[in-house]
Amino acid sequence: MTLPAQRHLPDPGADPGPDAASGPGRELAEPGFWQRPPADRLAAFARLRALDSPVFVPEGAGHWALVRHADVQEASRLPKVFASAPGVTTPEPARWVRALFGDSMVNLDGPDHARLRKIVQRAFTPRLLAAAEADIHAVAARIVDDVLAERPDEFVSAVASRLPLEVICNMMGIPQRHRAEIAARVDHASENIGVERGLASRLRMPGRGLRALARMQRMVAGIGRERRRNPTDDLISALVRADVDGQALGARQLGAFFSLLMVAGVETTRNAITHGLTLLTDFPDQRDLLLSDFEKYADGAVDEMIRHSTPIIQFRRTVIAEHTLGGRLFLPGEKVVLYYASANRDEAVFPDPDAFDITRSPNPHLGFGGGGPHFCLGAHLARVEMKALFRELLTRPVGLRAVGLPDLAGSNFDNRVRSLRFAFEQPTA
């Protein structure tokens, strides 16, 4: 890799040094940083992108912040240098947690990751995907029917959460009797990920989240056992039955995959949908443009919603091979964090990055990851879900708009919305 002449390569063995605690990366380590207004956080990332090389963030053991689009993309595509194991979240999952619950696909590398991903990809047959897409449109229509009939005023629970939860449960073949409990478990498992809390809460909440995951995994393991005996035309049946290579998911692997699908698939899509309604309310010219020809502009609108909101803020990686990136030589054992929220506002890639522009083209956002082996498996279905729902929300006789600001969780992991009030633009007939 050729480095720009003006960049300085530090001593390969250099420690961040005592100045790291007061350096430019200190801002991201401050407890209140993620509770600050989004515009303030984005301005901080813009300042970091303007520096010559990645900065050290003295949070816990510390990490190097990758904030430019090119750097995040390059690291994502080099799994033999920047490994996902032992974990992509902050903090990394404890060994006993991994032993108890199994390794999620996002925390694996190399042959282990490839084998699991191959099993899952084979399970997503064309027939299953076609059925899922048809179901998405039916569920979206039913949700908006309910909204028009019941006239709720909170968007996350009434609309945004329902669509991905129902679609995934239908696709997996989860019996109706389990769904309310699963929804509650998902909320408990994810409600405090990346959120700064007091000592008492930190001691109490991990147990609550882990109990929620354990119960959810036990539930799906029981369904998996039943599907092995009596398979049906659903995703769980496809995952637990051996294919021609004799490969299938065991009970713990199925539980880990289901937890990933529910927590990641439901949370990320519901947050993108919620931010999408806010954006269309805040940028009425873009809403009008979308409504002028929905089929023409919808795909671009969905991708711009994902870029602008960036549902997953960051993932971490562990350096396992020496490599020069972004003006710095990284050494094995160091930690880096891929800040997708910053990469998706990189001025070098996105002109006027803070604008919401549904005609933005090209739009190489990293909302589904930076490419490489960990690119989001659910990207296509998430796009289909968002497009189907916004078609129903915007093209019915009674439109919707966000009211006030979304109640953000203040997480350093995902751009989570706890609630958003909404209203009808005109009274129903």
C-alpha cells in the first residue's frame, strides 16, 4: 500500500503513550459522548476524519478508531489481518458466555465462519426467499391496516418493531404462541447494549439480558428438535436437517443464529424504519419527490435512510497480522473499531454528507458492513421490508409524519430508537 507523503508512520512498537488520555480520541471515550445530540457526535467524527492517521481511544484497554470510509472498507475485507474473533461488540463477550451460548457467526473467522455461513446460505433457497418476500408485503399491508383502524401514536411498537419481528418469525416457523415472549426477550437482551449505566445497573442488567438470551435459545432449540422429527417448509427445518454434505446446525448453533437474527435483524431494521419516517418528515422535499414516483425513487430512498441513520454504529476487530492502514502500522494484538457511522458521512465519498438525498448516486454506504465475508446476510430482505412498509405508509389516503424528536437510547453500538411519536397528516374518513 502506498502512503500519502504527508502522513507519518509511527514506530511499529510505539505505545499510544500518556498523551492518549488527552489526545483527540479521548472524546469518544467520554461517558457522555453517546448521549450528546447526533449533530455533535457527527462533528466529532468529522474532526477525526481530517487527521492524518487513526487515533487511539483510551476506553477500557483502548482501541484505534477507523473513521474513514476507505479504512473501514479495507479492514472489513481483510479478515486475515483484522479478525472478528473473539468478538465484534464492546466489550468482547466473556469466554464463559461464549462457552454457554456458542459463538455467533459475527464473532467467527476462517473455516468456522465459512462453514456456518454456507449452511445458512443453502437454507435460504429461492423458494423460501420468494415466500418471504410475498409474506413481507402481506405483513406490511396488515400493519398499516391496523394503524389506520386503531390510530396509535407511538411508531416503534405499533409499526417499526412489528414488521421485522413478524417476518422473521414467519420465515423461521416460530409458532404464534411463542411470539409475544420472543419479542419481550429481544427487548430485554438488547435494551442496554452500548448504553452507559450506573454501577448498580451494570451489575443487574447483564444478568437480565443473558437470561433473556438463554430462554430464547432454549425455546428455539425445542422447536429445532421437533423440526428434525417433523420437518416443515420453514427456515428452522432447513437449518437443522443435514444437506447432501451432511452439514446442519446443532442445537447451540441454531440458538446462536436465532439470537443473532432476532437481535440484529429485528433491531437494525426497526431502527432504520423509524429513522426513515423521521427523515421523510424533516425533509419534506424528499418525501414529495418519493411520492411523485415511488417505484422510481424507493430503492434510493431506502439506501439513503440506511446511510444517513447507520443502524449499527460500530464493530470491533482484533489485529492478527502486521498491516499498514490509514497512515499507521498495526501490530498483532491491537484492537481497532470500525466506525460505520463516521464512514457513512465521509466527505471524500459522499458530497454534502449530512444532507438526506434519495437520488444520491452512487451510494456506497457501509450500513450493511464494509464488504468481505461478514457482509450482512439479511441485507436484501431488510431492503424489501423497508420498501414494502414505506409503500404502504406513504401511498395510502392517510399519510403519517413523525412528531418531535426520536427518543434515542444513547448507545455506542447501534443507533437505537426507544420510541417515536407520530400522527396522521389528515383525519380518516
